Amino acid sequence: MTNKQTVFIIDDDEGIRDGLEMLLESMGQESRSFASGHDFLVAYEANMTGCLILDIRMPKMSGLEVQRKLKKLNCLIPIIFITGHGDIPMAVEAMRLGAIDFIRKPFNEHHLLERINEALEIDHIQDKQINNKHRDKYKHKIDLLSAREREVFDRVTDGSMNKVIAADFGISERTVEVHRSHVMEKLEVRTLAELVRIKIMYEQLD
């Protein structure tokens, strides 16, 4: 990791922010906290590196809204969502938009730190990839997808669910799952979050 990597905390609960800052400080990890998504977006700069711990439910601007705005900015900072609510549809949407995890409060500190370290490593790798031949490698792999696989790739990384893709294409949901599996195998990824990040990098080549 580099010293420049920062864990950005966005939560309207001051107690949560303070607790996370103390936890990260005890690990020697730099952090910055914000009381709202708006405050973070005002401070956001394209060269920021690290990861984002983002509360899903906040007044005025939800965590998902913050995530969508960052996606439009082509921000690749990995996001870990935290929430006090077991809202599965929101979790699914967050993951489809590229979040690496969705952790319920009260969270296990050891588990959270593991996920933060993973997010920082993802960010570290991405930072290298964006500036070297890896983007070209993924472009080559994407260009090798069949026409149908490319359609499924585009729809999945835009957040469409398998059943919606199946209905739009007039094929079975199982067929969509097979195409999606082939796409992930060809691109050598294991998670939807990785797939979304590849799509973003590919778009930045245009």
C-alpha cells in the first residue's frame, strides 16, 4: 500500500464516524470522514486513492445516490457499504453497481478491517492497471467476446438482472446465466464488482 491511500468514511452518524476513525488510526491507516455524500462529492478529486466506507441510508442523499454519481465520474475507488437495515434489493443494486461488500451494523471490526484491506489492495492494483497495458489486455479480451456475450456483458455491467435480460432478448434466464459465466471466464474474473470495473476501464479507452 502507499501512504497516499485513504479510507474515506461517509456516515451521518457522528459516533460511527468517530469509531471508525479511531479503529483505522489504531491500525496506522489514514482516514477522512464526511457527514454526508454531498460533503464528500464537494471534496472529491479524480486522483484520490484508497477506499470508501459508505452508509446506505442517509438523509437528502443516500449511499446509492452517491455511488451512482461517482460512477458517472468514472471513479474507481472501491466501495464498502454499511447499513443498519437488511435491505436485500439495495444490497443487490449496490453490488451490481460495483460495491465490493455490503456489511450490516453492528459490524465485526475484524471482518471490516479484512474487507478494507482487500479494497485497498484492489485500489492499488487498479491504480497500476489504469496506467499500463492491462487496459489494452482487457480491451482485447472484450473484443473476443461473441456478439451475444458482449450484449450480456453490457447489460449485466449496467445493472440489469438476469431475468430482465432474458425477457428483453427472448431467451431463458438459464441461457443468460451461461453467457454470463462464459464472459467471466474469458475475462478471468470471479465477481460482478470486478466485471463492472473492467467495463469502466474499457470505456475510458474510448
